[in-house]
Amino acid sequence: MIDRRLFTNIDWTLTALALVICLVGIANIYSASFSYAPVGDPYFIKQFYWLFFGLFVAVAVCCVDYHLLEDFSYWLYGFVLFLLLMVLLFGRTSMGATRWLNLGLFSLQPSEPMKIVVIVTFARFFSRFHADGGMTVRDVLIPLAILAVPAMLIMKQPDLGTATLVILIAFSMAFYVGLRWSTVVTFALVTIPLVWFSWAQLLRPYQKNRVLDFLNPERSRLGSGYHIIQSKIAVGSGGFLGKGYIKGTQSQLRFLPEQHTDFAFSVFAEEWGFIGCLILIALYLCLVLWGLNIARRCNDRFGSLLAMGVTAMLFWHIVINMGMVIGLFPVVGVPLPFFSYGGTSMITSMVGIGILQSISMRRFMF
């Protein structure tokens, strides 16, 4: 039974921040797809549907006591790991990547829920772990094994962006718990041969091209470097105040690829300029800081780690997407939370909001 006192502790600030970003994102998708000839419902209408479904999911998640996640964490981990294995064996291939399981009515991308599951699993593990002075190399071997299996399966699909996110989320939580300097230096030294091995054995040719284009976009202006060059032109041409709503030439003339999904922020920057970007970044900054505030106020270690993990997930999505579209990072296909078109991204982000809401609502119950 749901305790009625919980409804008096709803975190309206968290809800309002997420909703405002969602609505700005839908308005931006309307502009980004304005010149499209839609097949079926326009993209902004479909995004409204995903928003309503996402809100329903967030409400359902926040009504559940987050401590139940602690009890079922390893079961969830095993189940989603099983789904990732099924993707490799029976997954649907599209544009050279095998990431989806066909479930009849819809297709599921198990790497997305794995982000949440890794957060829950790490929170469960670290909540019962105490190391004075920070964790040693030996202390992090088990968490590394927990992380390595899904990260390798996701890279095998291949999905470098999601694998990178899962690794960054896990390392953020480890830093939150505490690492000794000797541990950090050891992993930094181990990373060098791992990067070389990944480059030589794991990355596909198109993924290597993305990294090379990041280092030198001019090497293939009309080929693999086209995305990032057009995105930087769009962002730069916005200037201080922008060209105005639905007046961006890069987007309306469709020079910008993937402009309603991964490069939605480029459309926004062209139309609203530096000032508009500053306001959007401020909204995201408030959301991240509010998530950290929930982690700080939580009265139990598992809840605090869980809130920290969800906040890290949102933070890295924001940083990588914005860095990607302005040329600071390679293009790895990471959407901007609540802003880019896509049901999977919206549902995963809303699950995160539901978990944060669940933690915030129950902080008075201990």
C-alpha cells in the first residue's frame, strides 16, 4: 500500500526541470523536422506520445520503494545480461549494428536498460562495502568484472557510445565511493594498452573514421567528416542571438544530418544562438545539481549511491552529446536527454527521474 504522506513530499523542482526541458525539446523537434514530408504522425507528435508514456513510467517507478531495487539488483543484472546475449544470437540488424530484440509489438534495445541496471548493481555492491582511505586495486576487481561483461557485449553489437556511457557511469560511482591515488594511477597506466587493443581489434572501420574525423574533420569533408562539419557551421552561424525559430538555414535546408535526433542541439544553437544555449545549459546544470542534492540529502547509503549514479548518467549524456556536436568529442551517437527525438532515450531518462523522485520522496521516512 502506498503511504499517503509520500504525496506531500513530491519533488516538484525535479519534475518541473525535466518537463521544461522536454517541452523545449519538442518545440525544437517541430522546427528540426519542419521541412520533412512526414510518413504517419510528425516527429514532434510522436515525441509527445513518448513523453506521456515516459511520465507514466516515471510515476510508476517513483511509487515503488527504491529499496526493492537493492533486493533484486543482481537478478535484474542477470536478466538484462541474458537479453544482451540474445541480441548477439537473434538480434535485429540495422545499418550494420545488431542492437535490438524483436518482441513482436515492438523492438527492445537491452543496452539502454543496462545503464540503469549497472547503476542499481553498483549501488548495491558499494552500499555494503567500506574501505578506509579509499579502494585499492584489489577492492575494485569485482566491480570491474561486473562492468566488463555488459560493456564487452555492448561493444560487440557494436555500440561504442552506450558502452562508453556505461563505463563512465560506473567509474563516476567508484570515484564517489573513494579511490586511492595508487589505484587511479594503476588504472591510468592499464588504460593505455587497452586503448591500443580496442583500436587494433575491436573498433570497426567507421568507428575509427569517427575518431580520425574528430582529430581532423577536413580529411573527408563530404564523407565521414560531413556530420561534424555541418554541425559546427550550424552552431557557429547562430551567433549571439540566433537566426530565429524555424529560420535556421542549415536545418531548414537540411544540410544538417540527424537533426531531430543526435544533432538536435545544433538546430537549437543555430536558431537561438549563444543566449539560448546558455539558458538550456543552465536548465541541465540545475537538473544535475538537484540530482546531486538528492544524493547528499538521502539518509541511507544505497539511496545516495543510486541518486549519484542516475545523476552521473544524465550528466555524461549531456556532456558527450553537446561536446560531440561542437567537435570536442568524436561522434558516438549519444542523444541529449529529454531533448533528442527517440522513445528509448525518453523512457530511460524518465526511469532515472522516477528513481530520483522515489529517493527524494522517501528521505523523511528514516
